[in-house]
Amino acid sequence: MEGSAPTLTPDTQVFRDVFNASPIGIAVENLDGQPLFVNRAFCEMLGFSERELQSKHCVDFSPPEDAEKDWALFQQLRAGSIDHYQLEKRYFRRDGSLVWGNLSISLLKGSPSPLVLAMVEDITAKKTAEEARFRQAAIIESSEELLKIFVKNVPVGVAMLDRDMRYLQVSERWCADYSVDCSEVLGRSHYEVFPDLPDRWKDSHRRALEGETLRADEDRWDRESGTTWVRWEVRPWRSAEGSTGGILIFAEDITRRKHMEEALASLSRKLIESQEQERARIGRELHDDINQRLAMLALGLEQLQENPLEVRRRVQELRKETIAISSDVQALSHELHASKLEYLGVVSGMKSWCKEFSERQNLGIDFTSNVYSVLPFDIGLSLFRVLQEALHNIIKHSGVRRAEVQVLERANEFHLIVRDTGCGFDIEEAKSGSGLGLTSMNERVQLLNGQLSIESKPMSGTCIRVRVPFKSESPA
């Protein structure tokens, strides 16, 4: 018919040129899904030749789970219920690898029978990039969840907060240290939970949100409930987008450690003071007593030299004075070095020292014992020092001139009991005082894994009990 458009058939050269030049894969199929014509782009996409593709069915290129859905849509196309559909699906290449394609199917209702036009755009690179971004986001999201799990279960004080300083997660140790409940703090502001935070800490939080990591080995927090010492570190954590999502606060309550350090420093000072006091006491005894008596002895000897006729009468007096001075010097040395414990054994050494102390201080001491084992010297020396301290305290404070000392052995335990019926004292007041006596006794007993107990009340006497475990070395 003159003036009408030319009819294009697959044999038409123009159609073939456009068909083959298209950068998108194209296939013309019959209603059974059998490829009749395929272009070069489709062949290159799947790695098959045109003849090989014409011998296959359209579902032969798809994984089973994709082919089932694709074939169901194709059946609707055949039935005429739809004339077009589009989906993203995977294709098998000749080498077994998979590529992604954006498939567009249209029904061509031409003569002599309908055909199906399939156009496939290779979107493998796009899908690979999407999957990579999805995996990265999933990894980051998973990392954030893992971070929350870590914060909750780590056995130290940790809090995870967002950029608004609201709690996302806290560890059990954090809740225990600061007496808060996890369910009550999540979602709340850090500054609402702790309104008395120092301004310098708030500044550290601000700097951490800007990307810094800050820490302090020890920091003082003065609260209404008292002073708390904290070792802390503040660092930012990253969100899924890579920006700062908030901060992590690692905080360790070191208040107990600081108190122990202060107590140790105080004890060290008291030990030094005690040493100086003991040196001063020994110095006074040597100067005011021993030295004066030696001077008097020298004066007496000088008088004998001037008057030899008095030798017979005075020599006995001077001899007694010399013996007395020697005994006092010996007693003073025993205060410093318990040599009798080495020579006589622990119990006999204690008994001998009590006898000397009783005579020197005019203090009646009732000493009893039922120890049948040999005590290690280190145990004996520590308990000997406790005994010395207890008896010196009786002389200084009790107001009585009699004491009772018991050393007992019971079931692999050594018991030392020192008792008086004097004026007594307030135990708590004595412990909080500046004296070192009770502290040193307690420290010595603790070093032996023992226990020390004190029973005393004003005007009701005092009883000091020491119990120390030991293993007998051999029968006495």
C-alpha cells in the first residue's frame, strides 16, 4: 500500500542492526520460553553462543529458586492476564558464575503468533556495590550491638552514651559501684543521674565527643555522700556512618585503695614516730639512769683511791651496784633483742622476761602455760612483742600492780591471754587515737593469719586475747 510504513521482520537488515548493536541483552522467545533470536550483548553477558542459547529454555539460565518465580510470571503472560513484567534476577553464566540482570518482559501480539521480547540489563556491578554497602552497614550495626553486649557484660565499670549524653548501655559493675539500676538509667541523661559531676568532667565529655581520648589515673569526686576517688578514661565510639556516635566512660572506683594508701602512709608515720619515741626512751634510760649510776660508781671508786682504808667496807656496796647496773643493761637489751626466745624457746623466754619485767617494774605477774610443742621463732617473736606492748600498757594506764599472762596450746592454735583488773579504756577511742600500740599489735597478729580481740570497759579491766594457728615442729 502506497505511503504505509514498511513491515519489519527478523530478516529485515535494519532490525538486525539495531538488535545486535543494543548494549542491553535482548532475546525474542516464543510462548514456550524458547529463545528464537538473541543479540550479541545477551551472548556476551551469559558467555554462550547464539546457537547454544537457542537450544536452551529461558529457565535454564536461572537458579532454581529464581526460575520458579520467573516461570510463574511467564505463565501469566502466556495466559494473557498480564502483558508486561519487570524484575531483578540472577543468571548462570557458561562458567557457572552468577550475574545480576534487570529483566523486562513484554508480550508482542503480532502475527502469525505472539512472541515474547526479553530485555536484560547487566546490573552485576550495581548489585555488588549494594551488597558491599549492606554488608558494611550490617557489620557496623553488628559492631555497635556487640559493643553494647561488651559494655553490659565487661567486669569493670563502663557506660556507653550517645551524643546527647544519654545512656545506651551500662555494665553491671557500673551499677554496683554507683548504686544505680540498669533499667532505670537507660535513656536518661548522665547529668540527670549524677547532677553533682565536676565541671572538669563535663569538659572531658565534650572533648571526647569531638574525637579526643582522655584519662586520669586518679581523680577526686567530692559528693554529698562523701569523697569518691576514681580512675577513668573517656573515648568516642563510631556510629554506622563513621561519625562519633557518643562516648564510652571507663571508671574504676579506687576509693578503697586510696584509703588503704592513706592508712599505710599514716601507719608509716606512726612507725617512724614510734621508733623515735623508743630511741628517746632508751636514750633517757641510758642517760638519766644507767649513765648517772655509772658516774656514781666511778665517783665511789675514786673515793676509795683517795681513802684506801674504806676498801673493805665499800667494796661490797660497789659490787652490788655494779651487778644492779649490769642487770638493768641486760634487761634493756632484752627489750630490744629477744635473745632468750632463741636460747630458751618461746614459752620459757616469755616466762623469763615476765619475771625480769615483774622485778624491774614492781608488777606482780601470774604466768601460766600448757604448751607442749615447739613454736616457730617468727610466731614466738611476734607474740613476744604483743606481750611486751600489753604489759607496758598495764604499767602506764591500768593503775594496778598485778597482771595475769596465759599461754595455751589448743588444736594447733597458740593462745596468748593478758588480763588485768585495772581502770580499762574505751576501745574505739583508743583505735582512733594517735597511739600506735593497738595498731602494731593487730598488725603483728594479722601477719601470722591470727586474730586479736580486746575486751575492756572503763573501770572494768582489760583482757587481750590472741589466737594464732601453727604447725608444731617437734615435741618440746
